[in-house]
Amino acid sequence: MKLTNKSFIAIAVAALVFLASFQIQKNDRYFEIIKNLDVFTTLYKELNTYYVDEINPTDIIEIGIEAMLQSLDPYTNFIPEDKIEDYRIMSTGQYGGIGTTLGKIEGRNVVMMVFEGAPAETAGVNIGDELLEVDGNPISDYSTDEINKLLKGQIGTQVEVKVKRSGEKRPLSFTVERQRINIESVPYYGIIENDIAYIRLTEFSSGAGASVRAALVELKGKGAKKVILDLRGNPGGLLNESIEVSNVFIPKGLEVVSTKGKIEEWNKTYTANKNPVDINIPLAVLISNNSASASEIVAGTIQDYDRGVLVGQRSFGKGLVQATRPLSYNSQLKITTAKYYIPSGRCIQAIDYSHRNEDGSIEKIPDSLKTEFKTRAGRVVYDGGGVSPEFKVENKGLAPITIQLIKKGFIFDFATEYFYNNEESVPDPKSFAITDNLYTQFIDWVSTKDYSYITATERAINKLKETADSDKYLEFLEKEIRALETDIQEHKKEDLKVFSSEIKKALKEEIISRYHKRQGMIESSFENDEEVEAAIQLLNNSNKYQGLLEVEN
């Protein structure tokens, strides 16, 4: 079609109008930014000058920054200069320290774990020691974070710690030389039944992929013909390590994950770039409500290529990618820059990440909000809320009494006392059991302690009483409610016996940890582990295993 002068002029005018409006919009946006920054600055100036009390400038600005970022997503965070070291440890899995995990139990600063071969273990620090002083400084009022900062430091320097130990009348002092501490991403692997290998991956820090690869090679050399990869509770970590771990089980050249965000040149597709260890070995991947991010990339990739079966509960649902951007004064911004998409094309980001259950899980997502995708074999999978396992195992959780015994530190303290009373008798993690006689000793021991607790049922009854009182029905229901409360109290007296199996399991793991640290604790946990048992049964039933990976007719 030939353009006339009039039509050409009309098009040119329209283009100029469009460009002008675009520039105005752009200028309007810049004006809004400048205006609001000016408002923020003048507001702070007025607060600092006229507010009745003195204002800590760092605290109030950080509160403002955190409030601003909380309106975006849970993973965009401000990292001030004094927390940079913690972030580096989280991303690299390395730090200069003594190799302990600390926790607070009823106001006591307690060594919860000592890493195998770490300086603390070499110096003589034990699990269960109560930390009293660090370099002569009493730390009873310090938070766990503050104590950790005192213990960490330059490699090769020394730190003096004073501890209170069970059975010892006087405090003990230890001089510990700080060393580079590598947090093992694979704290345990082994053959757990006949020809079934088990690999526990707790985080995707630097070297996680190499650790999984080495573990599988070694286990295959020992006769492993099936494998369980445990990602339960793994919060994720480095994106490139999720690709390395996936590459252990899928062929070189296959896509693992792609990222898409506002900055187009940052968008990228990541593929497996190494030769795998084994692309055919039957594989069960354990996931839970708290398996997130990189864990979901691995689990989703395995599922999308029909490479293995997922066992457990629906994963967390974090499909957002973060990058760190440098800010002034050595601070940083960890900012969500993209969403990631697994091979089927789906994003596993939960549609609503602001509302979750207490255990971190998300509510059931309506089918109308989910989009259907397909695996390589044609099986239907969905986006919008984590990765769903082919073989679901309900996570029943712990009884209130077990939770209270753990929270109060009674199981922990009993295990510590047991260790010092039986220091020479080293138990085997696989065969050790809490006998009825030992459990009776525990019941007698804990009977002198205050482990009172309120169940969810009791809280519901209290809420019922409030509602009934508001509705003026309480006097009519009071007799029945009182009888119900009495029945519950009578039943609670039997909780130590009713829930003995799960309390015994917790006791066993704690006792074993005193002798065999993290590895033994994990190994002893296989007993009564429903997900591990389900995975073993599934791998031993080839027909059922293959059936879950095929398209339903």
C-alpha cells in the first residue's frame, strides 16, 4: 500500500505523541522516586530533631528498610555489614571457627553438636556442655548469634572457652584453635539395606554436587543397585549445585532449569554439562514440606524426566532466584531477580507465599489456579505450589508431649547423663535400642521435672469456653466442658506410655549422637522412619516403581 503525504504525516505525529507520552511516563516515574526519597529524608530529619526520645539511626533505618522489603517477597533481604559474614557462611558452607552448633535450652547456652574432626572435638569440647565464658567474658545473657560471633574469627587464632559439664563439680576450660570449618553438605551416606544406597543431602553449598557424585560412585563400588536421595528439610542454596546434583542422575546436555526475569540479558538456560554417574539406577527422592529452592529444582528435574520417584510430602514452593547487589558501606541487597522454570516448563513458586501452615506447608491450591504440564513420558504435573510426590507419605508430626520434652531439653539432658554414666560402652547406631528398663529410668528421671504442656485440644476447649461465655451459653455447658477437661488430664497422665515409641526414637538419636555425632544420629534415625521405609519397599517392588513413572491409561 502506498503512503500519501497526509497518511505519512499522521503516522509521524502519532509516533511523536507516543514517544512523548512514554518520556512523560518515564519522567513521571523518576519524579515519583525523587519525591518519595525527599519525603523519607525530611521525615527522618524531623524525627531525629523533635522526637521525645533519642533515636538509634541504624536501628530505625534498618526497620524501615525491612518493612519496605517485606512488602515484596520473603527472599528479598537487606544484609547489613555486620551480617555479611553470616551470609557468606550460608552460601559457601565455610567459616573460621571451632566447629560447634549452639542452642538455648531453658536459658542455658548449650553445645548441641560438635562436628567430626573439628577443633572443638580435638580440644575436648562435648555435646551437652553448657558454655559459661568465651575468652573470659561471661555469656549467660548473650544470644546464640552473639556467642557465635565471639567463637568465629581468623583462622589460626585461639579462643578460650569455659564450660559446665554434667557430673563435673567445677567448670572446665579449653583452648581451641580456630580453623576453616567446612559444613558437610552430605553428612551421611551408606548401604542401608541389601543393595539400596542412601545419600543424605542437607544443603546446596559449594561442592554439594561433587559430594553426591563421589558418594554414589563409592556406594556403587560397594554393590549398590538402587539409591535413595534424601532432600527432606533441605532449604536449598546455590543454583549451580542443583544442576551438579541433577547431573549425577541425568545425561549430559539435558536442560535442568531456566531463569526468566526483568533483565532479559540475565535470562539463562542451564544444562547438565558433565557425564552422569548412572542414568538408569532406580532412584527414590525423599522430599518434605521444607524441601525448598535448589531441592525443588533437583526433585522437579528428576520428576520431569521420569528419572525417579518422589516420596514424601509436597515441597515448599520456592521458585524465585536471588542475586546479591553491593550497597554502600559494605552492605548488600539480596534481591529476587527472576523465577526459575524446570524442564517441563512449570514454575514451582507457590502462588501465595505469605500465608503458610505452621510447618511451612501451603494450603491446597484450587485446580482453577493451577496450570497443567507434562513430563517427558507424558505424565501430568502442575505448577503453582511446589513439587508433589508420586508416592505420598503423610507427615504425622510429633505428639505434644514429645515436643515439650524436646523443647525443655529433657531428652537432650537425659542423653548427656546417660553418656557420662556409660562412656566406655559405645553403642552401635544400627542395633542400639531403648529397652523397657532404660525407658522406665527415663520416666522416673523426668517425673521430677516440670514438663506440663497444653494440647491443641485444650486450646480449642478454652476457645469454646470464651465463645460460650460470649453467647451466654457457658452456664449450660460448664458441666460437660469440665468433665471433658478432666478426661483430657487423665489421658495426659498416660502420654509417656501412649507415645513411648516416638519418645524412644528421639532418645535413641540423642544418645547415639553423643558417641557418633551427626553421622550416627542420622544412621540411628532410620528405625521407624516412614519415608525411608516407604522408599525401600518401593525400590524393592520394580513393578510398582515402574508403574508410578508411566502414563495412566
